[in-house]
Amino acid sequence: MADLKEQAPRVPGERHLTLWSYFWTALTRRYGSFGGRSRRLEFWSYYLFIVLFYLLILAAQALLDGVEVTTEALIAPFGIEGILSGYGDRPYFDAPVLVWVIRLLSVVLFVPTLAVSCRRYHDVGLPAWLFWILRGTALVWATVVALRYGAADLGSSLFRLLSIVVGVIALADLVIHLLPGQKGTNKYGPDPRQSLPPQPEELLR
């Protein structure tokens, strides 16, 4: 019976990875891979652990220096105004140590975060350039708002209109990430539900 079990053919996709395995694969083997496809489980597993890491760091910082100090270090935003103003306050460089950890972590995660989103678009059957347009538009507008231009320079009505448009774009981006992937192989690669990436222990062999 044991021999028959060992000789039994393996059904594609029968091995289900853990949430951590999906996260670790996205962070290592597929770190800068913008091609191919990523199923919803891989995408949301990646974001689940990212959010948990951020929350743990923020909780530790709040315990050390208090919630108010931590919040002020994260918002303003990220001390950008202090650098641009030239008043010498420079809150960006005066941030607590663990806030700096978050900033460095954000730099490290920048590439794999974009890559897993591109692969998620591919899984739905959409081109990656659509992701760059949608996400780029939202990020540009977030920067404009963060630097506190907008209402004063554009006029309040136009500012509100553009904010609504960008909100719709951000919602569309979220919906795309929630859509189920196309069944079977599409032009971006095989169905990730049937061709699973290796588990973390296999990456060390």
C-alpha cells in the first residue's frame, strides 16, 4: 500500500501552500518578477503579513514613545514638509527609530509589492500597464494632497472633482485585485492554482 501511494501520480495544484509560504515566495523567489500570474491567495497573503509587520512595529513604537509622538512622526506627511520648508525643523530626520524601521521596510518592499500587483492583473487577464496607470494616478494625487497644494492652487471645486475621480480609480484598482483569476492558461502564463510555486524549504535546496 505504501509503495502504491508513493507511485501514485501527483495531481497538479493538489498541494496547497500556507499563507506564510505564499508571502515568503513573493518576497524571495518572485521578488522582482513582474511576469507571470499571482492568484488572489498569494496577493492577499503577502499584504496580510506586511500589514501585521507594520502594526507590530507601530505598536512597539507607541509603547516606547507614546501614540502621539508616533502619529506625528508618520504624518505631516513623513516629514516631507519639514524638508521642503527650510525652517530647520526637519521632522523627517528626527523621527523615532522604529519609524525609521518602517521607512526602510517600505523601501525593501517597494519592488515586490509592485510586482505582485502586476502579476495579479495578469491573473485576471489584464495588462500590467493598466496597473501602472491606475496606481500611478492615485500616487501622484496622494503626493499633491500630502504636500498641501490642491485646493489653494486648483480651486476647491476642481480639487473635489479630481479627488472623486482618483477615489474611483483607487476603487477600480481594489476591485481588480479582488477578481478571480482566469481559469487555465492565459497569455501571461499558466493558471497559478494548478502550477504552484515551491515551498520555502524547497528554495533552500
